[in-house]
Amino acid sequence: MKSRSKQVNIVFWVSAVTVLFFVLLGIMFPKGFANGAEAAFQFTTENFGWFYLLSVLAMVIFSLYMAFSKFGKIRLGGDQEKLQFSRFTWIAMLFSCGLGIALVFYGVGEPMTHFFNPPSEDITSQSAEAARIAMGQAFFHYGLSMWAIFAVVGLAIAYFQFRKKKNGLISTSLQPLMPKNRSSRSIKNTINILAIVATVMGVATSVGMGVLQTNGGLNAVFNTPIHFWVQLAIIAIMTLLFLLSSTSGLNKGIKWLSNANLALAILLMIFVFFAGPTVFIMETFTVAIGDYISNFISYSLNMTPYSGEHWVHEWTIFYWAWTIAWSPFVGAFFARISRGRTIREFIIGVMVAPALLSMMWMAVFGGTSLYMDLFKGSNIATVTNNDITLAIFTLFETLPITEILSVVTIILIFTFLITSADSAAYILSSMSENGSTNPPIGMRIVWGVLISSIALVLLSTSGLTGLQSASLVAALPFTVIIVFMMISLVKVVSKEVAPKAEKQKVKVKEKQVKPVKTGMKKKKEQDVLSV
């Protein structure tokens, strides 16, 4: 028992002190911290951008292979394991966890940014061609690749946790590749620490973006100034509410809030779909799906070594890094709600259904914005270029009941902040407590405060760039870990499938032999009768 508690303390204290170090560094040396974040962003994208792109494409291929190969029939649990959730509820939970703040922040912001500043200098800004390219790129960023990252991490955790009856730690999924000696404990601790730090930075990025957009919404509706002190107040209120939830046992309230949040998001999307240019939205969705399919490989391996452009660094590579940083948290959640599903069903559910819903969101909000700029003379792209946090609120100015839509969106963003922070604090505490399903409340409070603190420091020192840098740098070592998770998973499932294949061969041989013996007996009987 002593060695176990010692291991838990090492994981918690090292990861917590690491995050606290960056918080204090940002407070004491804000300019140096901002310059360091910018330098880290440039160094990582310029030197390891290729690694992110190749790794994520490998995750897509790996996921599809696991789903449609002989491994797809393996169940995440016992062979007779019962499902915990219906298919509809399960898909809704997948989407609500993966949706988060990202789609609300970038649903209008990304397409309009690409529309105003196209990925290539050969494309005319704010043209029909720029609009088409913008939607194709947005679909790519929220398509199979993003969800494949979650699928790989979630599958590895679920397989070892439910099939092999082990804990749900990241390090456990790499155990088959580790040496069986004393050094394995140190390796496990290091892996879990890297997973925790990556998760903190990924969640802090989302929290920071949500705070920026909440501030932008308050400015659009109530003329509240866009200022750091307003953002500080938003983070303080958010932290207070989710800590109140964590310490008072209001988990049912958070679950209800999560479901209500998803319903609110879907209602908002449906309203914009019918209030906006419905036919144009569907045509945009159709064309963008075609562009996504036909350009998938070129988008996946898009680098610009000959021209020196940095668009792919600021968008695709950042997206993959941000998703990878989120993946320990989202993967653990996906694993816990997927017990009893087969590998094939898990991967198809995680990759396809949420991706299609995300693309539909992009088509509705991004497509409506493009229509308003192309045909109605609005200036959503210009506003977005100046301040991306105002993008969705500028769109609402072109639609009926503007103020109601804006207020609903502010509430949506803020409740996403609370539920994301609360869920992340729980998962981080579980990872710190050797995969415990009931981690101490005190530890959840510590992680909640650290998430809010690092988000606040990044906002105050370097804004959106700092938030992006944190995810990008923290995700780099964890990308290596995910690559090894894929290797480890194939190694284990191959051993599980091989004996079954041998048994089936033996059964087939026995069936082939039996008729021969029967025939020989009949022939002997006929010979005896004839004599």
C-alpha cells in the first residue's frame, strides 16, 4: 500500500507543481512568458509540424483498420457484456463531450477567416472560390482526423480497462511495451504526468477561448468593454460555480446541465438553419463534403516548405495539437460510456456520427455567414478578421431576434465552460489517483484552480497566441505516446485473435474428417451385407 500511495503522490505532485511553475512564471515575468510562448509556438510548428500531420493521418488509417479488420468484432468488455447506454444516448454523449467550446468559437470564425485570408495567395480574398475553399478546410478540421485522435486514445483505454480488467490510466495501455523490471514504474509515472500536463493545457486553451468569446458576446449585447478585468471576473464566476458543484455533490445537476447544453446547441443550429438561407446551406454542405473527400490526402499532408507560408502552422497543426492535448480527457470519457460496444461500433460511432454533426454545424453557421457577405453586403468577414470573438454575434445581427440569439449563445458558452472545467477536474483527479472513480474532492479543487489559473495567465500575457502555444507544446510528447498506444494495442489484440483463429481451423478440419469416416463405415457395412 505504501508504494502505491507513493506512486500516486509522485504523479500528482510533479504534474501539479509543473503547472504551478508556469502559472507563477507568467505572473512574475509576463513579457518574458509571452515571448517564450511565441518562440515555443514557432519552434514547434516549424520543426515538428510534419510529425503532427503524419501522426494524425496514421491515427485515421489505424482506426479504420481496427474497425474493418478481424479485430472489429472484439467487445470492449466480456463477450456477453451488456450496453450501459442506448445508441442514441451514447452518440449524444459523444457529441456533447467533443463539441464543447470549439464549434461555438470557430463555427463562424474559421470559415470567415479563411474567406478573408485564403490559405493560398493564388486565391482572391472574399471571392466565391475563397468561400468554397474556406468551407472545405473547415470540414477537414472537424472531420475524421480530429475524431480519430479521440478514437485511438479512447479505444486503448476502454480495451485495457474493460476487456483486460485493468485501470483506465494512459500508462496501462502501454504496459505491453514496457520492460518488466523496476524502471517500468518510473516510465508509467512519466507517461501519466505527461498526459495530465497535456490535458491541463488543452482544457486551459478551451477555457481561455470561451472566456474571450463570452467577453465578446457581452460587448456585442451590453457594450461591456473587452478587457482583462472582465475576463478575470468571468473566470472567477466560472471557477466558483464548478467548484461549488464539485464540493456539494451536485453531479446530477452537472449531468442535467450538459444535456440541456446539447439541446440548446441543437435548437440554436436548427433555428439558424431555417432562419438563414436553407437551400444555400444544404448546397454548401454537399459541395464541402465532396471537396473534403476528394482533397482528404492533400489536406492531411499539406506543408509549404517551398513557399515558406505559415497558414498550415496556424490552423491545421494547431488543431491537431489542441485535439491531442484534449485527448486524454475526452478519450477517458469516451471509454467510460462505451463499455459493451465492439471495436467496430466504437470507432464508427466516435469518428462518423460526431464528425457529420460537426460538419453540419459548420455548414449552418459558416454557410449562413458566407451567404450574407457574398449576397447581402454584410461585413462579417471583416469583423472576424479584426476580432474573431465577435464573429458569431456579428452573424446574429443579420438574423431575426438578434439579442435573444446572442444571449442564448452567451449562456451556451458559459455553461460549456462550467461543465468542461468540472469534468476535466474530475478526470485529472482520477488520473492522479491511479484511475480512481471517486477521487478526493480536495484534488478536484486543486486541478480546477490550476486550470483556471493557467488560462488566466495565458490570457493576460499573450492572449489567443499563448493559448494556442500551450496546447501545441504540451501535445508534442503526448503525440509520441499515442503512436506507441497504437502499437501496443495491435500487439495485444493480435494475441487475442490468434488463438481463436487456430480453434476455428481445428473445428473446420474436424468437420471435414467426420463425413469421410462415416462414408467408410457405410461402405464396410455394404460389403458385409453383400457377402
